[in-house]
Amino acid sequence: MELRTRSENAVLLRASWGSNLLVVGILDFSVWVEIQSDSSIKSLTFKGNRHVADGRWHRVNISMADWKRKTSPWVIAVDGITDATSKQERTGSLSFLNKKGAMLAVGDSFIGCLGAVRLGGIYLPFADDHKAPQPSQFHLVGKPKIHLGCSSAPVCDSGPCLNGGRCEDLFNKFGCVCDTGWEGEQCETDTDECVSQPCVYGSCKDYLAAFECRCDPGYAGTLCDEDIDECVLHPCEHGGTCQDGLNMYTCVCPKDYSGPNCQWDYPPLQCNTDVQCANDGVCRDGLWGANCTCMPGFTGTRYNDLS
Ligand SMILES: [Ca+2]
Ligand SMILES: [Ca+2]
């Protein structure tokens, strides 16, 4: 038989005559078979492994491995590939299907589409045709309503995809193709663009379909991967050589100068020896040399260089 479904569990076909029984169904997404015939004491059940309830068309074939032997195992093949083999049991062939009055129910509890269904080589009629040439025939009983064609539920009609996502009908199941910046089954989640940790030296702020890096001190660039050259902003004075560091710089001064920017004389000037403050300013010796603190009313750095 050919089938297309997303049903996890279903009964596809059920044939019976007296105590003889053949059931083909889907159990946990895979093909499941039960055979009970007069010649067997207990029924034979076995199950395949292939996931057939995936919304795609599949061709399922159930047959005896060797129909000439009475104890032959049964085989489930899906799309031409052996999926499962039963234990060896004396089920005999399913000759009861040839009996007049054998009943066959198809798609009793099944949501999906069935293509051609054949039993022992005989097609089931989806439209009753009493003029079929072969002597063995199945006939429709009653007036079953058969929907021709294969259509699925209108899964996209409710607009399940959010935030501009595009809905795809995947046969009784929808899929969403999300707009940039969104993810999730229904595009309900704002993608975290920071998850890949794009900011090399800095913290990341997530936006819609974008991110922003806030850089650690000393770093710049969209991804905070550029070491700022602090020497550009802080040139060394008096011909000092600037060496860039992390969020800092160092001036290598000529021998007569010192200080962070080589702005001071070296050796440091000393109060009274080298410096005397004008206008009664108070002189103090500092790390980089003498400093004048001015009296009220005076300002400036002017001092008398005594050297
Ligand atoms: Ca985002
Ligand atoms: Ca730097």
C-alpha cells in the first residue's frame, strides 16, 4: 500500500474472515502487523522501525519471505527496503482473503492519504467497478465517502507564524520560515545575536537582528577588537618616545626630562636650590620637582630659576 500521514498511531487495514485476521497499522510512527490464521495457535505480531508517519509518501509492502514454506517469516518493506522480519511461525498464507465474504476495512482510524492498496495483487476499488476482468475482486460495501486527491488540513490559515514569519504547509503540520532576527517554532523568539560572543574585549547588547558592543577601557571598533593607540591623544613632550599600552601609554624621556609626559626637568628641580616662588608663594618639593603654591591674589607657575 501507499500512504502519507503524520498519525503516530493508526489502523490502516483490517481484514477478517471467521477467526482469521490481518491488521496493518501504525504504532509509534512505524508499521505494525498482526496476523491470525486458522493454522496458527496464537497471533503473530511484529513491527517495523522506519518512521513512516513523517508526512511524506511511503510504499509499504508486507509479504512472506518464502511463500512456499508454511513457516516462513513475514517481512515489512518500506520504500523497497526491508524494515522488519517476523519470527518464523506457522501462519500459513493469507488464503482466507480469497474466501467469499472476507471483510476488509481500510482507513478506519486513520488521518492521511492512501494511494493504491493491493491485497494478493488485487487492487482495492476506490470506485466500484463490477466489470473488472480478473475473477478475484473486492467490492465496496455500502456507500463509503471516498475523498479523491490528497489534501491536508489548512494548517497555515490561522497564521501561526509570528513576527513576519512565512508559513509552509508540510502536510498536516506547519513550518515557519522566520524573518531576520527571529527564531523558534513560530518565530516567537528574538534571536540572541550575542550568543556567539562577538565582542572580543567588551560586553554585548542584543537588539532585533543586531547587536552592539560596549568596549572595555582601551579598546575600540565594532567588535572591540582594536587596541586604542593612546599615544595619538597623549604625545610625549620634549622629544620623548611614546609606547602604547593597554588603556595607557608610557613616555620614554630624553635624559634631561622626566614625568608622565616628559614635561618635567630631570633631575627634579628643588626648592631654594633651583626654585624660589615669586610674590611670597610657598615652595614644595614634589616627585617631579618643586611646586609653587601662590598667596591669595596671585596665580601662575612663575618662579625664579636659580640655576
Ligand atoms: Ca536579537
Ligand atoms: Ca592602547
